[in-house]
Amino acid sequence: MRVLVTGANGFVGRSLVPLLAARGHWVRAAVRRDGTAVPGAAEVVAVGDIGPDTDWTRALDGIDAVAHLAARVHVMKDRAADPLAAFRLVNRDGTRRLAESAAAHGVRRVVSLSSVKALVDESQDAPLYAATRPDPHSPYGVSKLEAEQALGAVAERTGLDTVVLRPPLVYGPGVGGNFRSLLRLVATGLPLPLGGLDNRRSLIFVGNLADAIATALTHPNAPGGRFLVQDGAPLSTSELVRAIGDALGKPARLIPLPVGLLALGARLTGKQAVFDRIAGSLTVDDRAIRTALDWRPPQDFATGLRHTAEWFKASRG
């Protein structure tokens, strides 16, 4: 099969492209700028910025299926004058443009990488299901839900097969954001006041997410699905920190401070959003993809974290 991967040089794309190539697929990588190398790709095409006016003609020529990974991603401090408009331009309008272009070029299927943020932004105790009513509030979450809706509208109008995957926190070699910050903190060996956290968080290893995308590109039961994905059983933040310490060879030193005290400190220092991500619960139920696509994550959490720790240690010299 001939597959176009957008965002091919990004965090997930760097795992997906070699995986697809290893499974015998011919892969064209769509990137923003000329001269970008994408290991595993048979061809690399620069498409410029993703948005409502992107010209996909060259990228889609002869393509059977598309894995759409490119997006404007969530950031803690957004400098855009109108964040919602900026997110919509890339995530909603860019996705619609790609889907319409794909249908016009005879592409059979588009698999779009969404996020649990399309369902909820805030932490919550109850797990998320495939049938959970979406209620995002952040500009990023709203734009990702609208991207899903735009994709569905194109599918209904043109007959294009579409699939949506909604991952929780993704980790693995090359990870950034809060997970990389947590790696750095644990690597210092300093005491961390997180021993009292008994929350639950779902995660997925980037290699497992790539495998789920590859499965969705070919499985006959995938079209129309909006699937949540995860590694397995959720972890508390304290369990995650201990596991990171073991993987790094730096046993975590956790101090069990009361959660209320941590919350107060976060409010006083303007770190409430960071605290909510660390201390809150957000779990997913992925039975829909396991049942419909007979999918299971090929790597367990311990293996995925070991690969992440090995990359992190190597990246620090």
C-alpha cells in the first residue's frame, strides 16, 4: 500500500514511518520544508504550512491511504493573539482541506491522530469511553474535536473512509513537554514531594501508538471508528516517578506531602495548570479498538519506559 504520512518528522511520525516501511508499505513523508530527512520514507515532499489553502496535489498523487499526524499542538504558554483561531486554522481547516483533497485524488482511507483533549480538558475520576460525550474547553481541545467533525463531514459527503485515534499522554524516545521535564527531575536524584499522589493516568508508548495507526490504516473494521488507545493499566504519578527512577538507575526519592499543601503551593506560584496535570486523574477505556480491530499494544509499559530512559540518557551525553 502507498501511504502518505503528514507530520512525518514529528514525535509520532518518527516511529510510524519506519514501522510502515518495515511492514512493506511504500511511504511518502509530508513535511513543512524542503531538505527534511525522514528515515524510512521512500519519498519526502514539502507541503509548507498546514491550513485551508495547502496544495496537496503532489503529496497525494498515487496514494492509497493517509496517516494525518500534522497538527498545531497544545502548549502551556501560547503566544498567539487568538489561540483558538490559530488552532482552528491548522487542526480543523487543515484537516478538512486534506480530507477533501484526499477524496478528490481517489485516496481510500484517512487515519487522523486526535487526542483525549477532544473529549475533555480537565482531570476527572471516571474513565473516558468511546461513547463519552465530548466537552472540550481549551482552544486545542475544541480545535481537535472540530477537526474530527470536519473529517466526518467529508466522509459522509464523499464516501472517504476515515478513522480517528484519541491517545492520552504519549511517551517514548524524543518526548518533550511535561514527561521530559519529569525525566529531568528524577535524573537529578533530588527529593520530590509527590509521594502522596494517588491519582490514575493512562499513557501510551509512541511505538504502540504507531502500531495502532498502522493497524487502523488497513483493518476492514476501522472506518468510522473513533478509538481511544493506551498501554494498559493506568498509573499514579508516584508509581510513574518510581518506574522512571528504576529505568534511569536513579531510585526516586519521594516525600509524601499532603495533596492539599501541594495544591496551595501550586496556586501561590502560578503553577496550577502544571499541578493539575501531575496530580489529576485521566484514564481511558480502550475496549472499542481491542474488540473492533483486535488490537493489543505490542510493547508493555516497562519496555516502552526502558526505551525512553535509554534515549534520554544517550541524549544527555
